[in-house]
Amino acid sequence: MEKIINYTIGLHTAFPEECICGGVQGEHRATALYFSPDAELAEVIEAHRAQGTPVWLQIDAVSLSGELAETEKREGDNLFAPFYLTSKITSSGLDCIIVVRIFVGGEKNWELCKAQMQLYFTPSPIGLGFSIENKGKNDISKKAEEIMLELTEKAEEIEQTLNAKVDAVRASSQSVARHLNQVKEIADENQKTILEFSEGTTVVFTGKRVNGSSKITLAVDEELSEISENPVQNKAITLGIKSAVENKAQEITNELTEKINSGIAELSAEIGEAEQNFTAELNSVRQDLTVETGVSGIWQYEKWPNGTLKCFAEKTVAVKPETAWGDAHFYAAVGAIAFPDMFKDVPQLVLSVEDSGANFLVTKRSTEKTNTGIIYVLALQKFTEEQSVRICMSACGKWK
């Protein structure tokens, strides 16, 4: 069934002034706004038209994000035709401000009056078969997915850092191994030279007057010496080189061990910090996902961990608006409707009314912590017989 919302526009204000439910998020042309001028505004418009001055109306729908969702200009007899809410207006789910301006044109256009109406949209209005829990859960699921994606990216960054440091350690180890192999080759070659000289050397002389050979034994210094004139000192040199190489190898090994231990400690600290951040984020997501829902009387409620309490209900009543309210309205009092015994303070209450002929408006007086306060159903004409209407209610406050 088409939802109809009636607004009365005057030269200085619009009625009703409170935020009204504009329907379900994503609906297209399921809600119609009717703008009716009050007696004073209607008289002014007719006076201008009688003088042949053009009168035109501009409607702009702006979401709370600042996006202009819809705009429409009207002239002539189509001035106050129904304005339908399109999916472009309702799809974001954000509250929407409907700005209605009436201009008078002549040699110079000027604004005759301006009115603003605020609408909100819900994924689960009572009686239309939607679940109000879906939007909250979808938003929280989306938040959980974003947090998990961020943690995954952080884990990949840590893994890349670990791999880079392991590669650096591996490269350093390979370099040390190459140096040790080179030293070992030098030592082996020197040792071989020492053995050759130690076992004896045969010197052969060749020339015109040489007719024989002689075997000599070369002496090898046992220790490094700065004053020895013996040309064969390989053993002493080798022992000195070997000792120096062993000391350098031990120094490199100690330095490498220290770097590896330092790297392991640093990586352990980073891993521990990442685990703490992951646990904190996960606990936050779990807490946000915990929502208590239930039913209390005619009310459906949601209790959120941050202390927010949302209640939704509808009630069908029979009314007979026959008591005059000013010069152009009639009303019938419905009375106060009790809230669930959960609100810590007076909540914010939003009302709307639905009927088969779109004849009525609704307002309230003095919302209390325990009840809605007196609710009034208004009509632009007097009704002498009871009419059936459905009052939709949305209350939002704190439970702790």
C-alpha cells in the first residue's frame, strides 16, 4: 500500500515539524508527500495569480551527507501535486531534508516562502515484513570484514619484514662461510709448502761445467722472527696466519650470533605487539556484534552494548477528529502509550500515521520516560464517525 505523508505549508512554517518516517530504505515511489498551503498562503498565491504574476514551486531533496538526491520545479495547476520519494532518495538510508520553496516571478523573482521537512528511513518498519536487525548486523559485519582485512594486511607486512631479516641473516652466514673456506684453502696450501720443504729439496744445477748434483736439507724457522735471516719461514708464517684466522673466525661468529639473537628478540617483540593488537580488535568486534533483541508488549526492542536502546511498535486505533484545532484542523486524542520499562531517560519519539484514505496527521505532547505522552490525530475536515488508523512509533534512547 502506498504511504502518504501530509504537510501543511504556511508563509513562515510547515506542519508537522518533527522528523517523519519516509518508508523503507531502497523503496522507489512507495511514499508520496502531499503539500497543502494553509489559508493565508493560498490567499496570497491566488492574489498573485489574479494579477497575472507567475507562481512556481521548487522541491529539493538533500541527504544528510550533503548530496542533492532529487530536484523538481513545478508551475501552473501542478503546483501541489504529490511528490514521490525515489530510490535515489531512499537508497543511502540517511535522513533526508525536503526543501520546498515557492517563488513569485515578474520582472524579478523573489522567494515567497520556504519550508523544510526531515525524513528518516528504516530497513525494518513494523508491519512491512522487514527485519530491523538486518541493517545493524550488516553494518557490524561490514566493520568486522574491514578490521579483519586490515589485520591480514598487517600480518602480511610483518611476514615480509621477517622474511627480509631472515634473508639478511642467511646472506651474512653465507658470506662468513665463504671467507672461512678461503682461509682454509690458504692454510692448506701453506701446510703443503711446509711439508715439501720439511721433507727435503733437491737442487739441480745445469751449465757448461756442471757435471753432478747435490742434495741439501733446508732449515725451517719454528717461530715468527723479525731478526732471522733464514729464507724459509713457511711453518712459522702458516702458524701465525692460522692463529689470526681462527681469532677472526671466532670474532665473526660472536658478532653473527649477537645479531641473530638481537633480530630474534626484535621479531618476537613485533609478533607479540601484533598479537595484542589483533586480540584487541577482535574483542572490539565481538562486543559490537553482541546485540540483545526481544519483545515487550507491542514493542520490539534492541539493546546495544554502547547503551543505545531502540524500540518500535504500531497500534491500530479508532478515532473521530471532531474537536476544532484552530480554524482549519480537527483532532482526536488517542492518549499515552506506555514504553517498555527500560529507558534510562526520556527517549526521542517519532510518530507517523497511516490510513486507507490518507486523511490524517499525527502529533504528540510531552513525551515521558515511561510513555509517549498524549498523542493527537489531526484532520483537515471534521469527522462525525469513527475512523480506523494505524500509528507507527519509533523511540530511541539509553538503557544504561
